[in-house]
Amino acid sequence: MRIHRLEIQAFGPFAGREVVDFDELGAQGIFLLNGSTGAGKTSVLDAIAYALYGQVPGARQGTSGQLRSHHAGEGVGPEVLCEFSAGGRRLEVQRKPEWMRPVKRGQGTTREQASTQLREQTADGWEVKSTRNDEAAAEIQGLLGMTMAQFTKVVLLAQGDFAAFLRATAEERQTLLQKLFGTDIYKDLEVRLTAESRQANTDVAAGLNELAATQQLARSQSAPTLAADVAAQAQASPPEQDTDAVDIAELAGLELFAELGRQVALAVAAAQGRAAQAEQQHDHLEEAVRDAQARSARHTALASALAEQLRLAGLAEQSRLWRDQQEQHHEAQVLAAVVDAAVTTSQAGQQARAMVASAAASFSTNEVAVALLGQPVDTAGASALETVDRELTTQLAAVAAVLPDEVRLGEKTTLLASNRSSLSLVLTLQQEQGEAVGAARTRLDQIQGQLTALREGAQSVELTQQAAQQAESLVHTIIEHTAQQLLVTHLAEAESSARGQALDAKETWLQAFDRRLSQVAGELAADLVDGDPCQVCGSTVHPDPSPLASSGADLPKAEKAAKQAHELAEKMANTARTELAQGQSTLAVLVERGGTGKLNDAQDAVVQATMAHERASKTVSEIAALAAEAATQEEHLAAARSAGLAAAERAAALSATNAALGQEIELLNEQLTLARDGYPSLALRQAALTQAQVPADALLRAVRERGTAMQAQEAAAIALTQALAASDFSDVAQVKEALLSPSEAAAVDKDLKDYTRAVAVNADRLAAADAVLAAQEAAANVPVPTVAELEALRSAAKDAQTHARAGAVALGLAESAAGQLAATEISFRKLEATVAPLRERAALLAGLADVVRGSGDNRYKMTLTSYVLAARLEQVAQAASLRLSTMSDARYTLRHSDAKTGGNRKSGLGLEVVDQWTGVSRDTATLSGGESFMASLSLALGLSDVVQQESGGLDMETLFVDEGFGSLDEQSLEQVMDALEGLRDGGRMIGLVSHVAEMKTRIPMHLHVLKGRSGSTLTVGSLE
């Protein structure tokens, strides 16, 4: 892999765009990367790593959003471009990190996302391969075969880290090696195995705890059942004994479950027997209680029936009295209706006569009614009163017929008054509209005169506006012409200066080109050998070879710089000519538009044209206002005429209507005077007639009701006399005495029914089977249980029931305990099957954890990380010995040692230097400063070789070596330089990072990093 070109913009300390041509820089194989502290040497390597992998190495990882240079100008985005070749392909990768760019409109910033472009050079030019960050990274990593960590170890040889390693203790060496080789994965594996071993032990302990808890659960599940069984056996007669019983406290595991199962099964069987015996005893006692209760109940019922029979015999005479009383009451009920009718009609006759007297008194107070009757009220019969009623009805009908006329008279009178008021208002409106017509005609004449005068003197607004715009445009043209004239003068001067500079630059370039040709001819002539053909002409005779103009790479660079300066000057001259032509063209256009006129005259013309436009606009506004007013006045005139005409028509209609109303009112007054019959109004006459009708109607109804009541009274007296003659009663008093009240009649009826029902029920009770059986038992002297005997039997049955229930509960608990114990045993077996592999895994992990930690059976006391680092260190030491042997004139080689460092401390990271001159091995800490540098540089080169081999053997043609050259003497420096010269065999390019002054003189090509206030810059060439 070889880097050809690197471009950096606004990245790290670099503010502008820096371009590094590594083909030119590494033309001699070795170059010096030089610069003051903090200038940005590391940032050059960061830029290479970021271009290839999209991230920066080391502690700066994760800062991709902060890569933009703080020195960069506003709007300049960060960018890195790297052109490289690898595996026979030439590619170019361009990456732009994420940054906050200014918004295009307004204030503030917005996030610009990171972007990538990967291109490959083909026969047809550059072809884009990918524009996605992940695809480009995968393509490059697949081509290089290395991760970024491996790449940075190979490209930048960490001589400084290995120099510290040579002087470090065992613990410090491990830390440095972990940093160089990145063995965190093995350290993590050590921690993980320890954690997993600890967790496995925890899991085993938890499993054992669960097994113990399960066994304890089994004991607790079976304990109540076994204790109850023991208590039951102790009460047995004789006591039962289990000769095979074992102390379960001494058992564990499956033996415990087997013994518990056996004992619980025996307890279940014993509980079943006790429960069956208790249930049988309870059933026997329950049957005895039922028999005793039934016999006692039969004799109790027989005694009760005999007692009831005696009670009913004592009530026989009373029942006959109740039946006689009930029969007299029923006969009196038949006559009660006739008696009630005679009493009711007599009372009704008295009330009717009183009502007639009251109605006659009220009738006598009404003059209208008395006048219509024409005779004394006391002697008036029903026919006379009916005549009065018909007369009152006739007169009320007549009054009601003419009542609407009286209402219509009031309405007509009100309408006439309203019309007379409206007529007055209409006449006033007619006069006002006439005056409005005259005023509108006068104002219209005035407006017409004003409009005629304004139109005669009016000017066109459009024409005056156009004239004003043309005048303003001419002023602007004159001003632009003056400014353009000055600009053309300046452009002409600039074009002349640029043309002269281009001619001078061309002359300088031609001179440099001639010197370059002379130098090339001298180089060719220096290689000529008599007898060999010339590479230019082919002649084997070289009579006059060209002398060598100079040496080094100064002339090609000078010629290239001169050519670039000429091309730049020529480009600037062409630009100046183009700008001058454009300026002259613009000036000619302004002349054609009148730009050569006088500015004062043009400005005066603008003022006059503007005033004329304002006057024309004002006149147009006045005409429009007067025209609008004229239209308004026309509308007012038409409205006033229309309103006056309508008022005249309305006045005529009102006058005719009022005359007709007067005649109609006079006729209605004549008719109503007759109908009122001396009353002020029809309503008053109607009220008087209505008031007379009320007492007349009341008296007529009272007289009619009196006649009806007298007839009913006579009929009821006849009926009562006939009914008494046909009954056993002599008068009304006997009838009322025989009648019972409803409650008394109900009580007698109830007593008779209760007596009859009780006789029947008691007869049934005496004839019942239980009563007959009880009578037979009494005749046979069968004993009847007493209350105390029954209570004793019940108590015994209850105790037996309690005992039976307790036995059933005990049986249920025993069976439940047996089921729970069986389920717990299944759980125990499953749990034990789970714990067994946990024990095996815990033992395995414990052994592995001890080994990777350097304890247990690990006799070298090496951790896994130390073992891996030791293997890597052994590889690096072998590769480094080849380099160190060359640098030390075949004196020193490096050898890895896994011997213990003393006591019981861990081993595996030892490193010795072997002195081939003496054959003695010694610690690397005993090397001198120069020897340490050579050893550390050899280790760095060895690390590069090992990493390249692991990544697939890709040849790295671009390498960087960091500081340390200042500790070498002249001879050692020569040897180191010889070793580095060997590195560039095959076209490899080596960059040395150094501050040593002698290195600056020994290495002609430099990549110098210059630090400044506005940022750092890069220059390629010799450092003066």
C-alpha cells in the first residue's frame, strides 16, 4: 500500500487547503516530517487515517464532529482527500466530516452531515465506486486487510513506546504491550471467566438451598398428619405400634421422601379406618333418636286431640245461640232497605220545602225578575216561573245578536281618529318633498358648471406619468455613465498591468525551462560511457558531452513553479481583458441612452414633470368626486319626486275613507240606542238580564224538586207499612234492634265457622294412623320416652356426628398431605437433576478461571493476557533481532524470556538482549541510550512486520518513524540510517519524525509543518 497524494482542508490545525504530493516527497525514498511542537505533525497522520477509515486513532476517537479547524474561514468545510494504491489498484477517497455550516438565508448554523466518495482509476478515467460511509470503509478495509488499529501500528512505528518498554517493570511492560497489541479481549475473557465462575458457585449454592428448602417443605407437609396419627394411636385400646418406624430427622434426599411416603401412607390407612368406624356409630345413634322422637310425637298428638275434644263439647250450647242471632240478623237485613227508604224520603221532602223558601226570598230581591213574573212569589207555580225563564232567554238572545255592532262602532271610531292623524302627516310630507326637489335641482346646476370648467383644462394622467418616469430614467443613466466611465479607466490600467506581468512571467518560465533542459542534458552526459550508445542519438562516440548545470531537484521544481506562475499570470491577464471589454460595452449602451447629458437639466426636468403629473392626478380626482356627487343628487331628486307623488295619492285615499267612516258610525249609533233599552250600553243590559236569570232559574228548579220529593215520601210510607205486616217484626224499632253491625255480624259468622272447622279437624286427628297407633300403645302400656331421655339420645348422636366429622377432616388432611408430599418429591427430583450439571459447570469454570488468572495448576503463574502478550512479544523479538543485528553490526539480538521474575510473581513478559560478541544475555534496561534507540526501533519495525503478516502480507510502501535519533552517536546514526535505507528497497517510502538538526541536513526532502496564528501550513522541499 502506497500513498500518492494527500489533500487537507479546514482539518485540525490546517485552516486552508494543503496538498502533499507523496510521489514527489518520497522520490528519494526517505523524507523528514519536521515541525515545532503542536504544529500538526500528528494531524497529518490523523488525516491519512481518517481518509482511509473515517475516524482518527488513539484518544481522539469519537471526536469526528470536532475535526473542523478553528482557524478556518466562515463557510469553509473540513475535507480530507487521499490518493493511494494497493493490490494493483489505484483509488482516491474523499471524506468530509460532520460540521455546523452557516445557513444560506438568515442567521445561525445548520448541521452538515458527513459524506464520503470513493473513486478508482480505470482506463476510462476516475470511476465513482461508492458514496456511502460504510461501503467505502468496508471496501478499503477489505483491500488493505487491516483494521485502523493495525494500520496505525504499521504506518507509524511506535519507537517511543518500545523505548519505554525496554526500561519498564513487568507491570509497566504489560500495560505498554496491551496498548500496542490491543489485548483487551483476553483481559475481558479473564474477567468474564472469573465472573462466570463466581456466578456458577452462586447458582450451585442457590440450587442446594432450594433442595434443602424442598426437603424441609416435605417434613412440614407430613408433620401434622404424622402427629395426628401418633395422637390417635395413643388413644387406641390397645395402642398401635409401628415397628418399622425410622427417625426422619436423620434422613435426607430420596431416602427421606421414601420414609415420609411410607409413614404418611400408613397414617392415611389408619385415618380411613377410624373415619369409617365413627360414621357407623353416628348412623346407629341417629336412627335411635328418630324412633324415640316419633313415639313421643304420636303420644303428644293423641293427648292434644283428646283435650281438644273436651273443649269443643263445652262450646256446643254457645254455637246454637250464635246460629239464632245470625238468622234474626239476616231477616232484619231484608227489611232494612224499606225502612231506610221511608226515612230518606221524609228527610228529602223537608229539605225541598226549605230550598223553595230560600229561592223565593232571593227572587223577590231582583226587580227585573219580579217585574216579569207579575204576581206574588209565594203563589207562583211552575208554569208562571217557566214563562219568566223563557222571556229572559229571549231578551238575552236579542242583546247578544247586536253586541258585534257595538264593538264595530268602537273600532270604526278609533280608525277614523287614526286616519285623520295620518292625513295630517301625509300633507306635511308632501310639502317637504316639494322643497327637496327644488334644492336638488339647484345643486345639480352648480355641479354641471364646475365639471365643464375642470374638463376643459384637464391633462392626461398617463402621459404626465410617462414623462416623469422618462425624466427620472435619464437622471439615473447620466449617473451610471459617470461611474462606468471611471470604472473603464481603472479596468484599462489593470489590464495593461496584468498584460505586462504575464509577459514577464512567461520570460521567467522560458529561462527556467532552458536551465532544466541543460540540467537534463548534463545528467545524461554524466552517465555516458565510451563505446556505449547514447540514449538520445544512439552514437557510441561522445566527443563533446554537455556539462552538468547543477545538482539536486531544485531546477525541476523551479521550472515547475515558474510555469505555474506564468499560467496564473496569463489567466489573470485574460480575466482583465474580459472585464475591460465588458466595461466598455456597458459604457456604450449608457451613451446611447443619453448618459452624456447635463445632470442639472435632467434633474430640473424631473421636478417639472412630477408637478405636472400631480396636477393632472388632482384634477382627475376632483372630476370623479363631482361626478359622484351629481349621481347622488340625481338619486335624491328622483326619490323626492317619487315620495311627493306617493304622499299626494295617500292624502286623497285617506280623505275618501274618512267620509265613508263618518256615515257608517252615524247609522250604527241609531240602531244601538234602540237595543240598549235605556241602559248606557248593551253590556250593562246583558248583565242585568243575566243577573235576573239566576234567581228565576233557582226558584224554578226548587219548585220542581219539591213536587218530586213529596211524591217519593208518600210511596215509601206505603211500602214500609206493607213490609212490617208481612214480617215477624211489629215496628221499625224491632227491626233496628235485630240488625248487627258489620263487625258484629262478622264476629258471629267467624265464631260459627271456627267451631265447625275445629270439630272436623279434631275428628280427623283422632282418626289418624299415628293417633290410632298411640292409643294402641297406651292400651298395651308401651313406655313413652321422657324429655330427659330424648335429650340424652340427641346429645349422644351429636357427639358421634362431631367425632365422625373430625375423622373425615383428619382423613382429608392425611390424603392432602400425601398428595402434597408426592408433588414435592417430583419437584425435588427435577431440582436435583438441575443442580447436578451446575456442580459440574462450577468446577469446570473454577479451574479455567484459576488458570487464566495465573493460579491453580498454572505452574508459570501467567495470566491469559500475559500468555498472549508473551507469544506476540516472542514474534516481535524474532523479527526485531534481524533489524537490530544490522544496526548493531551483528552484535545484538533480542530474545523473549518466560522465566519468573522472582519469588512467586508471575512470568512471561521478560525480554533480554543477547551480546553476540560475548555470548552473554542481559536485561534490556542495561543498554545505553543509543543502543536502547536501536533496540526500540528494531522492536517497532518488528511489530510492523508482524502486523503486516497477520493482515495478509500486504506490503506497506509508506512508513513513518517517530523521535529518538538524538541519542545516537555518529557511528550508530550511520548504522541506523543504513537500516532505514534498507527499508526503502523495492520503492518503500520512509518518513522520519525528528527534531534533530543533523537529520535535517542528512535528509534533503522535508515535509515541514509551519505553525502560525491563522493556522498551520505544509511545505515540501529542502528546509533552509
